[in-house]
Amino acid sequence: MSNSELNRREFLKAGVTGAAALSTVSFITQPKRVFGANDRVRVAICGLHGRGMDHVRSYSQLKNVQIAAVCDIDDNVLRKRLAQMEKMGIPRPAATYFDVRKLLEDKSIDAVSVATPDHWHSLIGIWACQAGKDAYIEKPCCHNIWEGRQLVLAAQRYKRIVQHGTQIRSATAIREGVQKLHDGMLGETYMARGLCYKWRDTIGYAPVQPVPPGVHYDLWMGPAPVHAFTKNRFHYNWHWLWWYGAGDLGNQGIHQIDLARWGLGVKFPNKVSAIGGHFMFEDDQETPNDLACGFEFDLPNGKRRMITFEVRHWITNNEAEIGTPALGAPAPHPGPHPRLGPNSGRRDTIGNIFYGAKGYMATGDEDAQTYKLWLGEDQEPQPSVHAGNDEVAHFANFVDCVFSRKAEDLHAPIEEGYASTVMLHLANASYRLGRTIYFNPDAQTVVGDEEAEMMVRDGGRGYRAPFVVPEEV
């Protein structure tokens, strides 16, 4: 049996039919490109409404990259972004698409940069690998644990370069701080905390309305169940609905979960508990806006480590100078704020704290790339270390690895992004089910809880044909 026949059968078994199945076969048969020293990587950017425009800005600063195509299901957004690119002096892409499947059939594309809503991340990533294309996948890399594992397997099987969009791993100061942790600056580091205290106002209630002209809404829903259009199920506010997003734990918090795990030197947790709720505001939001999570890790030497993580959505305090100018916090949110008035001086408190036998360390977020140590029983403060915000470095690292074909040089390989994303999905499942979840790190499965296992298997919503993550990649 040929590879094409085998993969066609796999996709048919997974529920992909008709033209979608045939186009998937054409993905797999494309030849792989060998790069020369003077070549440029031809990148296609998928999803342009929010984060995707940051991708455009970053890739446009790299001399060995050509933005060859862009894709968005909203024709209005697509036109707006093309006009912005022209005004910025960025050459117009050779091709534009609203259907990512057509983009993946374009044999001139070398790599896909995915900035769509979360529920599309893994599927596009898997299809890209099967199409012989490398991929930069925004955080979180998957909408549930199972499809994330399928993405990792696809990257390995097709030998593709797949970078996770946790760009803090390319921050010079953060990399230096993590190295100090691993070198024992704090002695035995036993616990890490992640803080996601980010100002989030109510999203209100949004009625059902007609799909706006120019929006390919069936493609936007993709793998998710069909639902009538509302503005709260579309641009950005999808983050707060379970069918598409993972709340602020998955939106902002994944950066700090990833750094906590990286700094502590752990992989998958054995035990996860989360409590919280949707407090204060009455609106369409389904995900919690206050959440406290605990993760336990059993180490091979019989010791244990712990990560705690907290999401807060409104007025709160700073901790360990995180969210203040002393630790590199950006300027306050521009006002006036609708609730707090014109001089609120609001700052998010986003970062990490690591605790060890000799002291503790605080780090800023991906925008405030800095760290500071307090050492000894008297907690003597050390000078803070700043390196500025150079987000382009993460995209440059991805492109360098596309040229070299050395996945081991990625700062945020998909295997690491997946491990961190597992944590957020386990925590959300614990919150939604109201109980502690036990996890087998070796099998990467929930222990003794069929309901929780099903929740992390498909997010509790299944897949809608033909947008189905295949059982075998």
C-alpha cells in the first residue's frame, strides 16, 4: 500500500470525506524543499485579526523571510491588514486565502504561521506537517490534550520544524535567569508560582445576529459545533467560551505556566487541583475569571515539586515587584478607564516567582523581560536584570531552524509547548468537574476518571466533519 493510500484511509476513518480528504492526500505528496544559503523562507500567516499582525511585523524584519501568503476567514480583516502592510512598506503577499486547506495546497509555501483561534491550532499544525511545511503555532498549541499529542506525533513523523508561540523562551534576560535557577543560584528550587493578574472588564451579553458580510463563518467554527453567530463568539471574546478558548489560563497564563515548568525543571504533573469561578460580572463568559491551581510533580529521586498558578481579573495587588516599574513593567494602560476614571494607573501583574533554599527570584512577563533575586535569610535584594522586549528573536529562532533542520535548536519546540498546555487543560478540567485529577505522565492519560479523560480527549465537544483531527497522523 502506498503512503498516499494509507493516509487516505486514515483520514476517511477519522471522518474526513469528499474534497477535504482528497486535498489532504495532495498535502502529503508534495516534495520537500532544500534551502540554499541565499534562499528566503516563504511563510504564510493564518489569522490576521489580532496576534497575526504581530507575526507580520516580526517576519517583515527578517531578511531571510518572505511573507508569501496570508489567510483569514474575514474578508474585511484581510483587506484592512493588506492596506496596513502596504502603508508599512511590506511587499504585498503573492496569494491571499480564506480557506486554509487551499493555502496548504500551495506548493510554494515553506512554512505556516498560525495565529487563529485556539480550536484551530492543532488541526492546522497537523495538516501543515502532512503537507511538508514547517509551522509556528501560537499558544496554546491545542484545544485539548489528545489533539496536542497528535500534533507532536505529526511533527516527529514528518520531521517538521514546529515552534510553540511562547516567545518568552527567547528573551535574553529570562533565559539567563532560568540558567541561574538550573545552576543552583537559589539552592534547591522546590516551588514556582505563576501570576496572571490582568485587567479584564465584562464582555456583556451579545444577542444572536446575522453573520456579517464577508465572514466565512462555517470556516471560523471549523472543528467546533455549529452555533448561531454573536459578537461574543467571534473576534477575541471567543477566548472566554469553552468551545473555542481556555480562559485567561490559556490566553495569557500559558506563558507563565511554561516558564514555571521550565525554571523548575519538570515535565508532566501527577496531580492537579483547581478552584475558582466567574465572579463579579454577569455576562456571556463561560471560563473562570478567578482561578487558583495547584500542580504536584513526583521526581525520580523520590522528591516532589509544586507549581501554583492564579488568575485574577480585576483590582488586585502586585507581588515581588511584578507589575511595577522596578521589575520592568510597561507603562500603565491608557485611560480613561470606564470604571476607574482617567487616572487609574492600571498595571497588569504578570510573571513568575521561584522559591529555593537560598532565596527567591521574580521574573516579568514576555513584555517585561527581566528578573530579580532576593538572597539569604534576610532576603537581600539583588539588582534587577533587564534585556528589553525583542519578540522578533523568537521568530528568528524558528526561521534559523527551518534553514538548519535542527529541531533541537528550537527555543520552544512543540514537545515543550505541549507539556505546558497539558497543565492548563488538566487545571480547567479540574475546575469544571469540581475535583482533583490524577495524571499518568508516562501514558499521558488521566488516572481513574473516565469523565475527566473524555474532557481532555476532545474538550467535551467532539469534532465537526470535515474538520477532524485524525486518529492516526
